[in-house]
Amino acid sequence: DDEEWEGHEEFNVVLYDVHNGVETPGCLPAALGVACKTNVVIIDDDDPGMIAFEKEFIEVEGTAEDYDLNVRVVRRHGSRGAVSCRYHTEDGTAVSKLDFEKLDSVLELNDQEAQYDIPVFIKARGRYESTEVFRLVLSEATGGARFGDSTDGGKDCDICTVSIKA
């Protein structure tokens, strides 16, 4: 183990049935099973990691009472060093003045820390006529952290869509 990023390393282990004709007293004969080959991957934990939402789409029920929705952010493919990113909400058909509390802050993950919960305050509105949506956006990663190209938002950010059901 070292402190440098070098990517994952892998190798194969193969067991062979070698019968040398010599029996060891007191030992039972053994034979190879079907699985005689495996791949070993050494995951390099020196990467600062990729920051992403655990879920890119969250559906909640509109209720008659206010409540906090915890939206989990995870750090994948490494957790070395302190990293941070900005998070903020964006109105959609759900708007911050009526449906949720607007957020604009920074989350920080310390060395080896791999998850963070963002509390999103969902406001009570009584009856919803239709399903309302808004977005929670992660952006501006620091400390070597990055966003994944295959997530909503691509390399520049990560987006979680929150749907409040009628």
C-alpha cells in the first residue's frame, strides 16, 4: 500500500492437478473442483474518487406535514484525501417557495469518508393536483474528485431529480 494513484491491478490464479505419484501418510487424496481459476483485482484506494448521487431519481409522496428527505451522495472508485463539491436545488414544476426549501451549499468528505446525506426540506402543500419535480445538482468538485460521464449531468455535474407525487 502506498499513497500514489496507479489504477487497479489484477492477476489470475490457476490451480493445476499435478499428481506426482507420492502419497503422504495420513492425508486423504484431493482433486480439483470445477472452479480452478480466479481473477484477483487489487483496488487502488489512493484515488480521490467519483462523487455521485446514490439514486438519480427519487419519488416521494406529497404529505400534509413538512419533512426532511435525506438524499445520499456517495464516493465511488476511491476515497483518498479530502474532497468537496457544491450542491444546489433547481426549480422545475416544483418551486422552492412552495414545495421545498432552496439549497445552495458545499458538502465536504474527509479522507476515507464515502457518503454524505443532504437533508432536503419538503414543504406540506396539502393536495397536489399533479406530480411536481425539482432537481438537486452537484457541481464544482475539488480535491481531485470527479463526476462520471455516464450519470445525468456528465463530467461537469451530477443531477438527482426529485418527484413529489400527488
